[in-house]
Amino acid sequence: MNLDDLVARVNSDLVGNLANLASRSAPMVRKKLEGRLGRLSAEGRELVALLQKEEAIISQAYEERRYAEVVRRICGLADDVNRYYDRRKPWGAIKDDPEHARETLTTGLNAVRILAIYLKPILPGFVAKIERMLGVAPLTWADVETVLEEHEIGEFERLVERVDPERVQAMVEDSKHCLLYTSDAADE
């Protein structure tokens, strides 16, 4: 296992990409839009449909234990959602056109929900926080087809922390000492 790669992936893909989508969306909906999602625009429906279409491919990859492919596909979909946000700029529209912002944020949080479903087998604690934030029952694979519209969401809670490479190195060093102690005790 390459721990440097793990740190980079968690920090860029999980924190910087997926968790960032939720952290950019939910607080804005709560503070500026009465905590209520709106309806999807036509463009939003297309994006959600794109994510939903990946269900069979991701499911098959799980069944075949191709977890790296699962994660690559999920990260690629999260990139698509981030590009959608960059085009629609809900943070800029929130004052002048709040309904445009609401449509965009509704799409974004529906995307987060679908991506969470795809991630749930490998990150159940992360997904549990998203479920609470969205105010939904525990997500199942069948929920991929559901769309949240005109739905009240809960408070945002921090989903994941960046991994500090120095702390990882300290854990590795500590584990070496534990192994040495265990090995010494076994020799006695």
C-alpha cells in the first residue's frame, strides 16, 4: 500500500471533490434558501440521469471486486458535477436569481446523494453523515432512481477531514513499535 497515494487520494478526491460538493451546497440551501430544495432544471435532470446510468456499471464493478474502477468512476462523476457547478455558479446567482441557485443546488445535492449511494459499501460512516444532512432514511441501491425535489434538508456537518501526511507517518512509526513489542512478547 502506498500511503502517500492514499493521502493524496483522500485529500483530493474525497475531501476536495466529493465532500466539497456537499459543503458548497447544503449550507447555502440552509442559510439562503430556507433549507428547502427546489426542482431540477432540464440541464439538472440530464446530469442526474447521467449519474443514474452509471448504476449498472458501478454495481457490476463491485460484484467483480474491481474497487479501483468503482472509485475512479465515482470520482469522474463528481468531476462532472463540479464542472456543472462551475458553469452555473450558484454562489454568484444566490442574491440576484435565487431560484437559479436553488435549481443548481438541488441538482448538486441530488448528485451527492447518488454518489453517496455508490460509495456506501466502502464508506458507510461518510454516507451516514450525508443521509443526516439530506434528511433521508438510510440510502439503498434502489434509491439511485429517486430524485429529491421540494425537500427540506438538515444541517450540514463536516463530512471528512483532510489527512495530514505527518500523522500518517507517526501512525506507521507507532505501529512498528507495537509490532516489535508484540514480537518480543511472543518470544518469551
